[in-house]
Amino acid sequence: MTPDINSDPGTRTAGYFIIAGMFLTTLTLVSCIYFKPRLYSSLDYFFYDRFMEIGSLPESDNRIIIVDIDETSLSQIGQWPWPRYRLAQMLTALSAMAPEAVALDILLPEPDRTSLNTLKAQFKKDFNLDLEFTGIPQVLRDNDAYLAQVLAQTGTLGARYFYFDHTNASSLCKGPPVSIQDESGLLSLHRAEGVLCNQFPFEQAIESFGFTNSGYDHDGILRRLPLLIQYQDRIYPHLSLAVLMKMKGITKARIETDEFGPQVKAGPFTIPVTPKGEAAIRFSNGAKRHRSVSAVDLLNKSVPPSLIQDKIVLIGSSAVGLNDLHHTPFDTQFPGVEAQATLMDNILDQSSIVLPRWRPHLSAAFCLLASGAMALLFIYFPTPLGLLSGTLTGGLLVTLPAYFLFSHWSVFISPGMPVFILIIHFVVFAFARFALARRISFIWFKQLSTSQQLTLEAMVSMVETRDPETGAHIKRTQNYAKALATHLQQNGCFTDTLTPTYIETLYLSVPLHDIGKVGIPDRILLKEGPLTDEEFELMKRHVAYGRRIIERATRNIQGDTYLGMGAEIAGGHHEKWNGKGYPRGLLHDNIPLSARIMTICDVYDALISRRCYKPPFSHEQSMEIILEQKGEAFDPVLVDAFFSIEDEIVAIAREYQDEAEELDN
């Protein structure tokens, strides 16, 4: 009968593992929700990126055009910063093409050092020379004033950058161009300590602006942009939001809330944000989505007006030297102006990713459900394949609905933690199943071993009922043999054979050495005095009888057992080293080692014990007889080893001596 792994003690142990699994789940959830370790967010990032990778965005309608100050422009016009009149020329050219809105994703915080007025003042200071310029209009003598005039005429939006690590003087900076009110009470916006704005003439000329700060996750990847930042108790918009509000003539926005969480409501635009006012960007997998034109092409008037007309134009840079490149899930060199355009596309398409405020709680519920499901699998599907199938099925049942929500409604519910819990439970429960199987197998083995030992004892008892002189002989010879084999092994003799398993098997097999005596008639077995030659020949048959009995018992048993060694001992413990023993007259190493060990132990114990045909010999007499037979009856190596443990042999003989018999010292 095969033991049931789900029966006691397996069921109790299974219950312990289930409780441990639920405890592990609860501990994991509490630590993730309240302490937010990086593993938790890393799992979210993994699925967030994968969902975007296999998802799709609608084709871009080219409503957003990027004027790129790229490497080509820098190589032909010169390194940055360019003279401000170049920017003025670009804005003038764009304005003539009737765009819907133009925004500079560039800050201009310092004066233009190439202006003619600036050069004139510098020469006067350094060389006391008065430079005179003729034929140059007054407006072109101050590049900053010229650009400020063009900024005001074209209604171009400007940029701003907030600091979070230091404060600075900001008296020249304007307040927010729009009014944003938080009516939800859910926001805890990033609070800036300082601000970097444009030069004074530009601040005066720019009607509207937005900040260009970016935000990175702990793995250094850009996935979200701060849509709102708080500075001096006022809320400022991101440049992308400022452009759209300016384009639609919106001057007010407010923070509302729905079942998913806070959102920015600005006219027709509804933008979901996190409690920190961040908007999750839905990037496009593959190439950049937006049409871009090189700034040098615009200056060379090689851009068709139809490409710009009624479009939103963002002026930025993809040049490496201008340091506005970011690492996104799909691109390690993603221009900041492209990120602005992507966020604007998300807002216009209403495809911004929603990060529900209750998603940690839903994730926790799924984790508990996954934990319970794995516990049931552990109980009712005991095989590793069942656990693996359940884990994979559970992972799909969590991941597929999450992807469906993302792809159809842009709602991101991370399956990361439930999948992680499933994997953890699979590992723990698989190990538990293995441990339980090992424990049940061990119990079964112990039961089988006990049954075998009881069978052995029953067989030996059967011999004892025929030969009352056996008595404690079996216990003594068992311990002699074990002590002798252990000593040989420790001293490097027969190391290929004398393994711990071999020595233990030898100990179990010794009691079978005289089992063949059950086939010897009582008149011979119990005879007092010497046997006749004919009787001795009959007595010698117990060796063959014993070997035959054990071999028949092991005929249908596969593998090595202690019965196999028992057959060796029963059939060979009367063989002699010189080949003059019986029943087969084996010589030297042809005699199994187990039988050679048994021979010396059996003879010694027979010598020191009382028999019906002789009195007990003393230990010294017995050892002299064994020494005389060294190389004759006994293996010389075994004799030397036997003498080396003489004290241990005497102790064993004394411990297991027969009742009413004292060892003659």
C-alpha cells in the first residue's frame, strides 16, 4: 500500500505550509504597500513597458510638428547658442506659415553676447574704443530686444525650469499664466524651491509659458512627466498643457476626481494624473511618431508652408551637445521636445494612461486570491506539474485582463505583485511538496525497514528455538563485526568496499549467518559431546541451507538489500583463508569480505562461550587460537585489526554476555 501524501502526517504539514504561505503573502503585501521597495515598482515598470510594447497607438495625424535644432543645423549655422536674431528669423518664418501655436522648448536665461550693442559696450570697457555702426536698423542692434519683439508679435510660448535643491531670486519671473485650482484635496504636488526663467525682455514679451522639468523612475527611465508643479503656493502647468490651453483660449483649469483618482480638467481636456500631479506617458514602440524639420531647412526657406499651417509647432533640440536627451522604455536617446509632443498627443487623443489610486488595494486582493488558489492547488493537485499548470494559469488570468484594460481603456493595473506571489508560492509549495514527499518516503522507508527488521528477528528467533545456545551470540557477533569493519575503514583498509552503508548492512546481516540450522535434526544440533564424522557432515549442511533459504527469499527483490549480504555470510562464514573450509573451499579474496569478517567474529565468540560440547575458553586462550590460525583459517589483515581493537571486543563480550555466565578474564 502506497502512503497518501495528503494523509496524516502529510495533511498537518500541508496545513503548516499553507499558513506559512498566507503569512508570507500578507507580509509581502504590507511591506510593498507601506514601504514600497524597489522590487514592487520594478515589477510595475516591467509590465507597464511590456504592455506599451505590444500595444498600439493611433497613427499620428501630424498635428504636432517639431522644429529640430539638430546636428545638421549646428554644423551649418554654428554651435549653440546661436545669435538671438536666428531664433527671431525662425519664429518670423513660422508665423508666416500660420501655425496654430508655437512653443519654445528652450530657455533663454542669459543675454546675447553677440548683440552689436553688447559688443560696443564691451569694447568701450576693455579698450576704451567707441564702435560706430552705420546702415544697421536700430532693432537689429540688440538681438534680445529684437527677439522679444518677435516673441510678442507671434504669441510664442516660452519655457521655465524649476529647482528642487536650492532657492534663487525670482523677482523677474512672471506668475502662472493660467489659474489652476485643486478642488479634489487628493494632490500632493512636487514643491519647487527655486525657478529658472528667461531674460527680462523675454519675460515681458512672452504671454504664456510652461515648465520643462522631467521626472525619472528609480531605474533612470522616463515614463511620466510632472504635469503640475507647486511654487510659492501657486500651481504651474507643464509646457505641453500650457500650449493646449493657449491654443484653446483656456485660462482656468481645476483638479477633479472620479472613480480612478485625480484628473486635470481644462476645457475639453481631461488628463488623469497621479497624486503628485504626474501624467503617465504612453510612448509609441519603434520610431518617433512626430514629423520634424531641421532648423536649418526652416531658415533656408525649404519647408513648405502647408506642413506648418494649422499645426502645433515645438522648437527644441535632438543634438547630443544640448543635453536634452532622455532614456525611455523604447529609446535611450529620446529628445525632450519629442516627449513634450508625445504627452500632447496623449492629451489630444484622450489616450493618457490612467493609474487608478486604488490599484495597490486591488493588487493586494488579487495577491490574497492567488495565495488561496495556490494553497488549494497544493492540497488537491499534489504533482509538480499540477502546481506549475496552476501557476501559469493564474498568471494568465491576472495578466490578460490587465492588458485588456490597458489596451482598450488605457487603465494600468499592474499584475506584477500577483504574478510575483504566484511564483513565490510555486517555489515555496514545490519545495514543501518535495519536503513532504521526502518525509513521507522516509516514514515509509522506516516502516519498511522496521518490517524487515521484524522479519529478520522472526527468522532468527526461529533458529533460537532450535538452538538455545545461540542466546546473545547474535548481539555479540553483530557488534564485533561492526567494530572490526569500522576500524578497518578508518585505517584505510578495503575503502572501496567498507562504506557506511556497507557497514550498516553488515550489522543487519550478521544475525542470518546460522539460519540454515533450522534444517539440521535436533539429534545433531542439540547433541552433547563431539559429533561423529557422519553427524559433522550433516551439520556442515547448515551453511548451504542458510544460503538457499535467503536466496529464495530475495529472488523477486530488485536491487541490493541486507538479505543479499546475509546470503554471502550464511554461505561463506565457514570458508577458510587457505581454501580448506566448506562448503566450496574458497581461497583468499574469493571469500566475500563480509564472510571473512563473520568468520573471525563467529570463531572468537564460540571460543569464549559455553557450548554443550565444551566449556568457555578465556579471552587470552581464544586470542591465542585465533593468532595461531592467522593466514590459515583467517585473513591476516583481519586478525591484525581484531587484535588492534581487543579492548573493544572484550567490552562488547562483557556487555552482551549470556545470562548466568561470567566472562573468564
